[in-house]
Amino acid sequence: MKIEDKRILVTGAAGFIGSNITSKLIELGAEVIGVDNLFNGSLDNLENVLEHKNFKFKKGDIRDLNFLLEIFEDIDIIYHEAAFTSVPQSILMPESCNDVNVNGTLNILNAARKMDVEKIIFASSSSVYGDSPELPKREDMNCLPISPYGVSKMTGEAYMQVYYQIYGLKTVSLRYFNVFGPRQKDSTYSGVIAIWLGRLINNKNLIIFGNGEQSRDFTYVEDVIQTNILAVEHNIKGEILNIAAGSPIKLTDLAKLILKLTNREDLKITYTDPRPGDILHSFGDISKAKKIINYQPKYTQEEGLREYFTWHSQKYKIDLQIS
């Protein structure tokens, strides 16, 4: 299946990952409808495509089934990126997390089935694995999530597979591992790299929750975009794939690398109490994605950081002194 000339709908299109996918789809010649309730997303993320002849934006909520039925007409492919995305926030607001990530996803599936959508690519998360000590994380391992967010993503995956098995709706779930890159905003509930970037700009020390020995498989957003395109171009269905860099790094080492890259080794790394729901180690086995969609990460974490920081400094006219 080729992307060009397809009618594609992206949920969460004004968010970090959704807007990056949307931009790439327009570049490849697809007709794209972007959907977002703008609770976390921003139209600023879509400024490069808002006036494009092949793009339309629809403000709406995936919890509104009637809205989805209206806009799913003649849609070929859905990228389902809309989500309640924060682990700490899901602990504070488990009902809201479930409402968006489970009920909203079920609405997507029901509307897609009724409107004869060809394929859905679902944004899942490495949080489904929980804190099992076995590394690297493989798709065939038991999932034991330790946060409402992880539970909601695991449930979304299960629904994706059931709708493929029962109704024949082609679905693919991509388990993202700690994605970072342009358009990721700095907020309390953002990824750690975006938060640290915000602290750097404000001349504040970098804070780590825990002892810094915990590790993450940080994945640059361009590699995530690549896999979303490959998941459509390859004739796969009912699959779950890890999408990661395949190279874990300890948080202390990451913080040191960021301070070095930005010539801010005058700042310190400080440690505080661990947060509930945080996983100690996350490292994805990407051999399955390599085998069935020919996924090859193109960015090391250092290369991704350089590109992200360069983009940020140019976008917001901040001199980050990147070395």
C-alpha cells in the first residue's frame, strides 16, 4: 500500500507526534484530515500544513462517536495518536485516562468498522511492559503495567487485535519507547528531555527522580515517523511492534550528555524521590520491526538531541551553544 493519493486521518494531529506524522504524510502526497480537541495539542504545531490544499483540520474529541462517524467517510487509513499521555497524570486522574485511551479508542474502532476504513495504526507505549526485570523488552513478553496509563494502552492494543480477529479490520500497534524531538513541549507531564531543555534555557539544574541509574531507550521522533509510514506500506495486520532506538542510556549519563552538548556543564544534576508509576529500566528489542517492516533506526540519541536542540534554538531564537 502506498501513502500518496490516500485519504488519511490523524487523531491527535496537533500534538507532538501527531503533527510530525501529519507533516510527513502531506510531504508524501497524501490527503490528510487532522483531528484534535486542542486540550494538549496546539495549532502552532501544524502551521506548516494548515494552508496546504491537501490538509483539513477538524476540532473534535475521540470520545464523541457521532463526530467520528461524520469525519470517517471515505477515509482509507487512520493514525490513532490522540491520547491521555502522562503516566503521573494518569495516577492522579485514572478515570479520565481510561475515558480517553480506552473508550476513545473503542470509538475509533467502531467508527472505522462502520465506515469501512482499510487500516488503523495505533500509538501504543512501552509502558505496557511495566517493571519486569527481563531486558530487552520483547513483544511476546507478559505485560504487567504499573500505571493506569500503561493499563489503558495495553487495553487499546487488545481491542486492536480483537477487532482484527473478529471483524477483519487491519490494525497495527506500535509500542513507542520514550520519543523525543521537535514540537515536544516542556511541561510538568512532558518527557524528561523536553523538561530538561526547558530548565537549561532557564538556567536551572537538571532534576532526576530517583538515583539516576534507571535507563531508557530514547527514540528520536523521525524514527517513529519512519515506522508509521512503513507500517502502512507493508502488508501487515494484527501485529504489535516495538519502536525504539535499541540503545538504552542511564538518566545520569543522558543528563551529562545534554549538559556537554549545550556547553552547560556549569549546571548540576540533582536527585529527588522516585515517582510512583515510573519504570526502572526500559529497553526495546526491535528485531521484529526490523524483520517485518525493514525498520532501521537512523538516529543515535546524540544525533537526535543535536537535531532537536538545533530546531528548538532556531524556532524560538534561543542560542543554546550546541557543541
